Amino acid sequence: MRFEPRLPRDDVNAPARSPVKDGLVMLLGLAAIVGVFFGATTLLIDRLVPYVPRSWESRMFPDFEELVHQPETEDERAYERHLEDLMARISSHWPERPDGLHVGLLDEELPNALAFPGGQILVTTGLMKEVESENELAFILGHELGHYAGRDHLRSLGRGLTLALIMAAMGKSGAAGDLIGLSSQITGRAFSREQESRADAFGLSLVVAEFGHVSGATDFFEKLPAPKSKIGRTLSTYLATHPVSDERVEAMERLAIEKDWPVEGRANPLE
Amino acid sequence: MDTATLIQLLVPAALLVGAYFIGSSIEKKHYRELRTREHASRRFITVTFPYEPRDEEIVASTLVTGSVVISVDYFKRFLAGLRMLVGGRIKSYEPLLDRARREAIMRMKEDARAGGYHVISNMRLETSRIASSSGNNKGTAAVEILAFGTGLKLARRRPATP
């Protein structure tokens, strides 16, 4: 038997083609599939949410009772009474308001307000220190009421479940799966920003119904730090869960003009 | 700005681009080098069955080995991760393993030649997974390719004694 010297061929066991194109096709294809799935689920959830009774809602979420800060000083007690009173006044302009709306304080330095499923709104003690007028506070409460009006807790929960499903499906595939999961998370924030904008519009309409004008309502946004650089701005626009502050203010100014709401007016100072 | 998200996005992107360019340049260089070495040693008899010389006799034998340990880069792993979702040939791993096998065979031949052996008989290839710890696809995965065979020294058959 003769030994035939032969060189290994380069194209049999290893493809000659660059894997980049292959990878791009897979990545874009998967992104499209995930995108369609995500969009379809979100639409479906938005359709179903109005049929879920409000009484079921609070049972779907973990308990938050221990978060409520019991007022300690006389200042805090007065503030809480004021909050309850303001809340009763502005929510009276919302005929379909659910039962069991409450507002309380949360011991936290960051100025923020939160709406918990079931009707409990909490305003942080940090926000209490920042807010100067009743109109400003009424808008913040109105915004939180807007989340109830939009059934945003259920929508967010549905979106969270969809994201968890996508993440689980991508789970074993390493960095590629992480990237697709992360992209859907960022896409999800667009929906979150839309919810916030709608809550803003709802809050502003309550403020107008109560005070007759929009003046002073958006003062709170001027107090939030704005991103400085242009690239920082563009990025934070896409990555944020809430719209950028000055864009929110602009959107509300446009809304006020569109609805012909009076812009001039006196804001009631808070004692 | 959400810096954490930004980092989560930019770091993999930078790693991908970096790994792709470094990885393909190393791969091209290795293939060039392999072709030269393979060409130079193509007449070195290497067979997978017991070699039986015709006009010569076997005067010595030994075990010759060549081994390579390889791991994947970030880019190749990324593509393989996508493949795990959709199925099919993992094209990003194929050149890597092809290079490893050919390199292992070359090392075995060099081992045999350095020892003064003329032929490699009964050559085999073995692959073993040597490290993939965490099981969540994030541990460092490495593979060893071992080429081994029996190196034979041949000598002219002496004429039969009268």
C-alpha cells in the first residue's frame, strides 16, 4: 500500500465564510421575533386590563403596609392632614375614582411619590420639604391618581411577566441572550414613559378642575437635576423610565394650550 | 442617566468588536503558519493503522504525542449563544476546533521527528473537555485536543545470515 501525502483542506471542516453575517442574521431575526412577541403581548395585556376588577389588583402585589411612615412630629401630622384634604379635593373631580384612596408619608430623603396598588399613595418626606405650593402638590397627587386611572400597575405587571418570560427563554445562551433581554427591557421603558406622560396629562386635568389654571403645577420638575451633555440627554431619553423633566413640562404646556386651560393664576402657598 | 444600563450595553459591544478583530487576526496568522508547517511535513508518514514496513524493519518504537488546549473568545461564544437558541452549525467554533486538531497533529509530528522517528503508526485523536465550571454557560470552557500514536524507527533489513 502506498502512502499518499496530502494536505488538509481548509474548507471541509471549517466554513470559509465569515461568521459575522451569520451572527447578524441570527441576532436581527431573534430581535424581530422577540419584538413581535413583546408588542403582541403588550397589546393583549392593554386590552385585557380594563376587565380585571380593581378589588383583585391589590391582592396580586406584595404587602407594603410597613412602608407607611407614622407621623412623629406635629409638622408631619399637619402635613398628612393637608395631604388627605388635598387628595379628597382633587379626586372629587374624577367621577370614576376607586374606593379606598389614601395618602400617607414615606420616610425617604429622595423627593418622590409612589402609588401602590389598591389605592395607597405615599409621598416621601424629602418631597414634603421640596414642595412649596398646593398646586404643585396637587399635581403630584393627580399624577399618581393617573396611574390608577390608567391601570398602570396591572400593565407594568404584565410587562414584567413578559420580560421575565423573554429572559428565561434567552437564559442559557450567554451574552447574546443577555443583550436581547436587555434590549427588550429598554424597549419596555418606552411603554413606561408613555404611562408617565398619560398620568401627567391626567394629573394636570385634575389640577385645572380644582384651581382653574395650570400655574405652579409643574414647578416640581424644575427642581430635578437635568442631564448636562447632549449625548447624556439623548441616552437618558431612551434609557429612562420617566420622560426627561423639561420635556414633561413642555408636553404639559402644549396640553394646556391645546385644551385652552388658563396658564396665568396664583399658586396657593403651603404653610 | 442610567449609567448601569449604559455599561451593560457598551461593555459587551466593545468586547464583541475587540474579540472579533483580535480573534480573526490570530486565526488568519495561525492558518498561514499551519499551511507552511503542514506542507513541510507532508511526506512524514502518519497513518491510523499498524504500519508494516516493506523493505525495512522496525528497530525502535515509542509513544509520540501532541496536545493543544483551546478556549473560545467572547465573539465566538456570543455567536454560539445565538446558535443555542435557533439551532444549526456553530460556525464560529468549527475553525477553532479545526485549527486545534491540525496543530495537535503538527506537534505530534514534531515530537516524533525530534526523537528521530521515521513513521507514526496507529495515530489517534482525542478530545476532552477540561474546564466548564459553573454550568450556567458563563464559566471558562476549554477543550484539549490530543493527537498520539506510535513513533517507529526503521532500518534497512540486513541480509539473511548464511
